[in-house]
Amino acid sequence: MTRSVTSPLQLTAAAGLLDNTGIKGLPADLTAALLAFNSLVPIQYLRTAIDNFAAKTYAADATAATLLSLQSLGAANCPALGDSIPAAYTTLTPVVDPAGFTGLIEQTGNAYLGDGDIGKFAQGFMAVQGYLGTTNSFIESAVNANSYLGPFFTNMNDLVTNNIYSVNPDLENFGVDLARQGNLVDLSNLELYGTPAGLLQQISQQGKIRGDTLPLVKPALLATGLTDANIADLVNDNRYGLLNPNGLTQNEFDQLQRLAYNAMINVKDTALLQVLDILDVTTPNIASMADLLDPVKVFPLSYQTLQTPTINGPIPIYNGPESVSSAVAPAVEVNLPVNNACDALGKIIPQSTATANKAIQVSLQQISNVNNTTLPELADTVLGNTPQSWDPVNEYTANSVVAVPGTTPTNYRAQQDVPPGVDITNTAYWAPATLGGLNTMCGLPLIEAQTTPVDASVTSYFANSVATGSGADGTINNNDVLGTALGLTHTECLVSATAVMQSLITAGALTALTATYNSMQTAASNAAMQGFIATATGQIVTVVAGYPTEVATLNTCFNDMAARLSSEKAYQTQAAIDYFNLQPGEKTSVLALVQNLNSYGPQTDVGGPNNFLTQVADTTTLTGQAMVGSLRQAQNQVRLDAAGISTAALAIPADAKITPPSGVDLVQC
């Protein structure tokens, strides 16, 4: 048995990644930008001072509070002058070794890349992909819900029942009526619903009679003037069409149907019992074969709640006992491909019955894929099962379910074996039963009241609180969550900040501050360091006041970088990922990463897994090249599959014993 397949490129990538090669460190331009900023003289002095103080190389009175003050110099007014985290970003924590905000950027980027451990990289990356896949599916669904489902949405009950509730909201009685109809209707041929031809065709199909009908029914048909050939035309649906150019015209076919209906009125007694038996119809009070075309007769429990669709929602077919609403015919005509369909059928069977049948046809056609099911299966779906009618003279075994028409509840389950003669009201033997059919939103008034698939408050929440990424519709991508590893935002901002800082140094604006930072390196005590911090704080205030344009640029740069780190951390918190507490030396995630290269390959959008992995793969190594090659192969596979020319040569089965693929041409150089 084939357990999995791996391509040669994936196998190569796996070997290298498991051996801890193939992933680059931080991008060269980010590394250069960090080095340039940290090489500025005042920043060099400050970082050394922080490292020395953190190492507690002098008096034991050094405190965490002093260290935090040292790491927060300028945080409130110009963080760049103290290489500190802007004060507004309270979720970010200062670090040492390397020190400063730039040290946090460096540490974070390295953590995303595994910090030298590809197992950690794989753990984090795979977890991020899971988070992105799940979150983005909800974002896109929230965007699409009302536009995709909205044009067809009437209410939530219709939606969750595939419009069966729209056909008849009295699901229990509707289900019982359907169950008793047996195989009366062919749901794959709803065009002939409620017509004499449809009924004759169903009898022949269920009775396995070719080109004819039941012997007991045939005399009545012949008595109206139909011939054997006419009967065959009705049973075989011999109507003119592209595939049947010699068939009857619709008018000729309908004339035969009219004669057939007249005959059905006279099919009673033994002949009718045979029809009911073949169709498995158990509906009570069917007096003639013609009654099988009358919704009032075949839906005795639920016909008054039957509905048909309109552009403004479903309307009742009947507005009283056996009375079809005058609004039905115009609504039905809009939904049928043939003009005056109700009137045409009304020339064959009674007009009110014809209109009702066409309305039911249209209503049933709302049910997606209804043509793929049968009437008994539909009944089971609606009702839960098809209980037998209760008969007090019968005995029943425990757990038997029976239906008692006209009672509430309708269905009962035997609590033990029931002897003949026990009344349904005897609670020692019978208990009301819920059959487990379709559920509705009954008792959920807020859901039932919705006029759109998703409430505006829901779409608003997703749009404003979840769809916060840089992708289409606010979807979140790898750049949003892991962008620091690629130098996004930071490289550009550090280059700008370095240039402004250098201009301030050249102008002499930082001379005093630089001297203070220099003295901090050899502070002899905690108190001394606190004094230097107070001095530096005042000097930063002076720079801020004297150079507002330069300070504004520096603040924009540091705020942008802090915003990125803060946003990335927020996404990672939502994904339950802590990049600084991943399991070292872990290998399973590495193998999972390699196996998923096939699915990542086609995802070439900016910030997608292909785009991200291509940038971090170390293509100076065989491993990195195999990773990129696997991603490219996956794109090719999609194209080959689409053209129907995929090949087994692209993958190696994981079976212990394999047979090489056939039909692979070997090309020699």
C-alpha cells in the first residue's frame, strides 16, 4: 500500500534541512542597516553601557529599574537617540545581548529563521501557515457570504435545509406525506411532476415494464381511445426534441395525456391497488389513479403549508382547504422555461390541480441536486425515517416507530414489545418520538429574523477586527506575521534613521549626549548610572527642541519599526506561537515542511508560502536549491494535471517494494 510519495527534489531538501542547512540568516541589506546604525558613535557607547550594566560588573546596588530606564532613554520623545522602543508599544520588551531596539529587531528576525536551528524554523513556519489558512478562510467567507449567498437567501431555515423548508415549513407532516407516497414521483424528471405521462412512466419504471403499462390499467386507457402505440409514446416520453426529431409535438403529446387522465379517473379497486403496490404508495383515501396527481390527496397532512418561490420569498400554494391561491400561477410562470405552463397542464387535468402541481415542481427544483435523490430518500431526510402507520390490531416489537396521523405528537416509539389491542395513549408501551429529521432554527429568534446570510455586525467585526492583513480583503500573509525575517520596514527605516543621526552628529547636536553615553560605560555604581540617565534625558529634550524636523523623521522610522514588531507579535499571540520558546532539535516539523512544499508551490502571491520560502532558502547550497526546485515543480504539476499529462516520474512512492513507472522515456545526452 502506498503511504506517501516524495519527489527527488523533496528528498534532497529533506536531507539538508534535517542536517540543519538550507535556510539563510537575516538578509544582507538588513544586516548592513543594523550594523550602520549601531556603528554610530553615540549608539556604540550606549549599547556598551547597557551590556556592562546588565552584566552587573560593578556595585551590587544595580537594579532592574535602572536597567529599564537605561533601555528606555528617549522612548517618549525620540527613541532613536536612545535606541529604545517607542513608549506607545508596551507589548514589546527591551532586550540585551544585543542591546537596544535594534537588538530586539535582530533577535526577532533570527528567531523567525530558527536562530541556527532549522527545526525551530519549521515549527514556527508550519504553525503560521495553519493560522493563516484558518483565519483567512474566515475573512474571505465573511467577505463573500452576503454577495455569494445573498441573491438566493430567503431565511436561515431555507438555507440550512437546502430549501426544503421553503417547499413546506411543516417538515414533520410534509415528511410523513412524502414517506407515504413511496416512489410516486421520479425526482430526476420533475418536468413531468403531476402529469399523467409522468405517472405512467413511473409505473412502468417501478414495474420494470418496457414500452407499456400494467395489464389491469391498460383496459381503461384503451377504452378512452388510446392505442398501444399511444401508450408506448406516453411511457417512452416520445416528444420532439433535438435528439428525437421524429417525436410527437407537445400538443400531440398533451392530447394523449388528456385521454390518459380520463382513463385514470376510472382506474379503481383492484387495478388501483396494484398501482399503489408497485409504487409503494400508502397514502390513505386514494380513490382512483387520478387522485395520485392531486396534491390535496397525496399531501393530506401538509398540502395547506406547501409553498412556491417568488422574488419576494415563498408564498403559500393554497389559501384555504383545497383552494389554490390566485397569486400562484403568475409566480410559477416566472420560474418555468415554457410560457403558460399552468394553463397547458390545465387542459389535461383540472386547472387548480395543474397550477398546484407546477408550483410544487418549481418549489422542488429549488432543492440543490434534488435530481440525484429519490422520493423515499427525500422523505427519510426530512423525517428521519419512514414510520409505519399505527394499527391497534397489530403487535409491535420494542423500538418500533409508528405514525398516528392527526395527533400531536404524530410519531410514537414502542417502549417494549406491544401486544395487539394496546392503545397509543398507553404510556407504559408508547412514548412520543422525535425522528431525528431536519433541524430548523426554531427557538432562535435572532437567527430566524435575519434577512441576510450573515448579520451586518458579523461582517463588520471580521472586516475591522480580523481582516487586518496586507493581502486582498485584509487577508493576513507571511509578510504580515514574519516580515522582520525579510527586513521589511526595518531596512528602509534604519537606513533613513542612520542618515538623520549622522547629520545630527555632523552638526554637533549630539556631542553632549555622546559624552554622557561614553561616561555611562564606566559608571561606578547604580547611583552614578541614575545620574547619567537623568543627564542624558535632559540632553535628549534639548535635541528634540532644537531639531524638530530631524526628530520627526527619526520618530516616524522608529514608530514604523515598532508597529511592525508589535503587529507581528499580535498575530503570533493569536496563533499561540512563541518564537522564543520553540523546541530545539525537533525534526517532525522539518519533514512536514518538506511534504507541504507541493501545496506551497502554487501559492505564489506576495507574502504567500512560496514567496516567503524562496526568499529565505539558501540557494548557495544544494538544500536551498532543492527547496526552490520543489516549489517550482509543484507549480508545474498543477499545469500538467490541468492538461491531463501528469507523470509518475515526478514522485518516489514510499512502499517497501515498488515497480518502476511504465511509459517513461529515457533521454540520453
